Amino acid sequence: MRFREAQKELAKLADGEYHTITRKTTSPSDGAKLIAECSVYIHGYSYHQGKTWEEALGGMREELRNPQPKVPASKAEPTTEDIF
């Protein structure tokens, strides 16, 4: 899958919601094989990464099918009420 195809697929999954798609390529100094990282994000969901667009989009599709409840920011850090 090419970047434009992945971009269109992510836009379809996002259904009008804010989203971002990135590809990072790292060139190791020892001349080893290039390292590619593809990532996708839709507002309100997690970032999903993979070595390919299919892998990253697959993670996003899975989360969209089985969303996890979000922890409210006010409950992200334990308070004394949570401890005692």
C-alpha cells in the first residue's frame, strides 16, 4: 500500500474526525537496512504504528471495532481518596 492509499483509507476510517498519518525512515549509521515506521492517529483513539501501512491501519481498525473506555483526566492520577 502506498502513502496516498493509506491516507485515503485513514480519512475514510476517521469519518470527518481529526486524523494524522506519518512515515518515518531511519538510516542507521552502520549502513544497515533502512528502518521504516508507519503511524496513524484519529482524535480520541491511540496512535497505531507498524512496519507497513497495513499493519498500522490494522491496529486502528481493531481499536475502532473494540474501543476501550477512556480514563477521565481527573482520575488519571490517584488521589488520597483512591488510596484510603
